[in-house]
Amino acid sequence: MATKAWFNAESQMEPGTELFQSGRRFQLWGHTASHGQPLLRSTAGPGRQGRKHETTIEVLFKPIGAG
């Protein structure tokens, strides 16, 4: 599943809304502190419980900040 949706307005998403769910393991792959853009990645290959994943999933949060 691929989406190019941008959730950047209060009317588009309520706090606590689940954006994405996966049984795969993700790692913090990159982060730019100056722009607050963490990149999470789940790579192709063997996963938990012996299941092989044929795709890589990347999730980029852009921008984030603490209020």
C-alpha cells in the first residue's frame, strides 16, 4: 500500500488517530534534528516468526516538534 497523503491540518486528523499498523519490525533509519524528520524503515528479508518480506517499508514523519 502506498499513499502520498499529507496530514498537516487539524481538520485532517484527530490527536491519537492511528495512521499505520504493521506486524513488522521498524528501525530508526535516519533523523535530521534541525528539520525534525525521523525516517523509520522495515527492510525486505527474513522477519519475525520466519516470515520473509519481499518489500521495504519506509515511514517519514515531516516535520515534527514538541510543544
